[in-house]
Amino acid sequence: DVEYDPVEKRFIGINEENKYSKETGYGWESNVVLSVTRKPTVDFRVLRGARFIGAERQEYEKSLISSYPDIGVPTEYLYPDFVSSKSPASFRVNVPDGKYQLSFLIGDVSDSPVNHGTMDITVNSTNIISGLEIPKGEVRQVRAEVRVSSGSLRIDLRPGEWSEWLLNGLIITEMKPHIGHLPIYSALKGTDLTIGVTVTSSFPLAGVWLFYKEERVFISSLVKKYSLLSLRASILSALDRACWQCIAKLAKSSAARNGVILADRTPFTLFLA
């Protein structure tokens, strides 16, 4: 196989054969006739380079250049491909109950783009998009927040009169903070101990409570360098995502009271405000 994978590695490719089942947890709820538009694939050898040496390699590279004057390497996997239909369709995804952010990627940047629309999208009986029109060559990203209480998302796609709906991709993100941390396994008596953690969230956080053993440190801003107001401003300007770089330094007197402390893989607990 010398062709690149047309599906971005963090995503799942969907076509008309993906019928819903309890085993997969996602798919179309009924038979649907889809049109799949995809950019031409690229010879994978062009992306990886030749495996020849000397004059043989030079001749091979010359043949590649002459054979592929425009290799058309996709700059973004999520946009060149899309599915579309002139008939209504329902797609179901099983997810735990909670609040989610949905990002719909919609547009036509194929080799022969055309105007699309109008189209409507409903999620769990809540109207998300109405009468959307997409000019050829453009892509829109529409975000919506939904709350799930039945264990699944039902996405209804409906075309307007004499039109069709289309969808490049769908990103489903649970709206809860995500914590990244490199565990600390030991601390030496008489030395400072620095604990670092990154907290990302789809909504601004007012503060972070950090508990470590019997010590408690409240971090009200980024390393206490910025005020809460400026922190909120930086959060909203960074793709509407909150990101805290929390660093707590425990003083020498409290870092390790009884020699070396062997911490477990979860040496502290975060409480998010």
C-alpha cells in the first residue's frame, strides 16, 4: 500500500456502511445514501523519500519529479473530504451523560467545489444549525453545547429544498477539565519541592486548589504573576479554551519532614473552581 491514510489518525472515518450497533457505539440509524468526496490519494513514496542510493536514486528522483509535478499533499486532513446527501439522515453516538461541546466542520474545498445549502442540524431534538449556506471553497466551523442525559447523541442532518447537507467532520469533547501531570515519586528533606500541573478546560476556571499530603496551596493565577481579570482575558483569546500552568513550590521546612517521601502515582488532588 503506497497511499497515505485518508483518515486523520485521531478520527474515525465514516461512510454509508457504518450502521449503528451497540458494539461500535456509533453509526447511521437507518439506511442512507451518501456521496463521499475525497481528494486524490498521494504516492506514499513521495512523502517518505526514495530508498535507493547513488545514480539509481538520482534517476528515481528525476522520474518522481516528472511524474508528480503537483503531488497535491493535503495540508489538513479534516477539510478535503466530506460526506453529503440529498436525503435526511440520523447519526448516533453513545457517550456518558454529561455536558459536551460539538464542533461541526462543514464546507467544500474539493478539486471542483460548488456552493452548498441550505441545511439544518438538530442534536437530541435541539436545533443547532438552520438554513446554513456554504459558498464553494469555504469551510465553516460551528460549535454547540449540549447536555446528554440518555447516554447518546442523536444528530439529525436535513437538506433544504432542492439542496443537500454535507459534513467534513465532527469533534465531540466532554466539557470537563483535563489534567496533565508528571508524577513526583520522592522529596528530599531540606530541599524545595516543585509540583507542576497543566489544567485545560473548555470553560474559564476561577482557581485551582492543590492538596499535597498535609500541605495546601491555593493558586489564584498563573504562578501568581497575573491578576484574575487578565487571566480570564488570556483564556478567552486562546481558542476559547482555559489553560492553567500551575506550579506550587513547598518550602524547605515542609517539603519532607521525615527524610525521603515516596509518593504514589497520584501525589496530589486538584479541586477546580
